[in-house]
Amino acid sequence: MGSEIQSKPRILCLHGFRTSGEIFKKQVGKWPESVLGRLDLVFLDGAYPAAGESDVEGYYDPPYYEWFQYSKDFGEYYNFDGCIAYIEDYMVKHGPFDGLMGFSQGASICAALPGMQLDGVALTKVPKIKFVIVISGGKFGGSERVLGSKYDGLKFGLPKLAANAFSSPVKCPSLHFIGETDFLRATGRELAESFEEPIFLHHPKGHTIPRLDERGLKTMHSFIDRIETIEK
């Protein structure tokens, strides 16, 4: 095996908007042990307490957290720098981590961090991120086009720290979950195309962490096979 990863790939997991690390753990817990048993997943709570209602109220118990805040049109983000510093501080204290996995707001952060790290504006105190798993993520600076939807033509903001995150194709191995009825599916594809060799895991659901069908399982195991060969 040489210097290849000897233990399970260790992954920092960033949850969706106004949920929590514990909720994300439960959502991912629907995946079979054949997948979960191959990964060392660490779930972190967001940087800030939820500043409003959560879409998961009534389904999952509080407390709820968010990574940063944004304007109603998604054009401006607030406390983004503090969020990134919070994540890096956790990685310094509890790392090292091989890769990142996120859902929704957490997925957007995960996808931008490799480019931000390469640009020298984030994660400068931790080892290089080797891969990302992006579940229903949108692209900072990207646009959402869903005909007949309130999101049609919507432009997502681009935080200053992430200004160069996608200035060139991201060479980090990536797996992208794309839901057929996800309101972020268009910008999710746009995000995936920002990576050099993206792997797609398509599913029929919406903005959610889906169960893995036979095809999804095959894709997931193939991606894990790949990241297991990345040098530590």
C-alpha cells in the first residue's frame, strides 16, 4: 500500500442551513453500513445559532445552527469570514481530515474550500483537502435557472474570500449528488462542472440527503475506492 491511506478516510461533515451536526448524522445514517463502515465521519455544528425558523422543525429536535447569513435574494453573505475561521480552527484542533462532505449550505462551503485553500485565503494551517462530497450544493457566484420557479435567473453572491475559488478548474476529486427535483439542481450542475473530473450521483428526490439505490451504492463505493488510494 506504500503511503496510501491506511485507515478509513476521515471526513469533516458540514450540515445544511439551520440544522445541526447531529441532524446531519441522522440523515446520513440512512445509508447502508457497507458505505458508512468505510468512512470516518465527524459532524460539526454550524458557527452560529439559527437566527430564524428551521425547515426541519417538527422533524428533528433543536438546537439548530447556520454557517453564515445571507440577504433575501442570496446576493450578499454575512459572517462568511468568521464561518471559515471557525471551521479552520476546528480542523486545527481536531484534525487532520482527509476530505469534506456537506449538504446544502454546508455543501457550498465544502466545494469552495479547496480553491480557497489553493488561493491561500483559507485552511492555511491544515493539510491539503484531498476530496469533497457535495450533496445539493450551490455555487458561490453561480446562477440558478429553474423555469417557472422563484429561483429562475437568481444570482448567488460571491464572498470576497471565495473570489478565486473557481477561477480555474478545481483538481480535487469530487462526488456530486444531484436531485432531479432539487431546486438547486441547475447551480449544482454548474458547481460540479467547476471541478476537473466530477463524479455525479443522480437521484430522483429533491433537496435532501437521499437513500442510496443500487446505482447510487455502486457510484459511492467507486468513489470511496478512489479516495482510498490518495496519498496521506
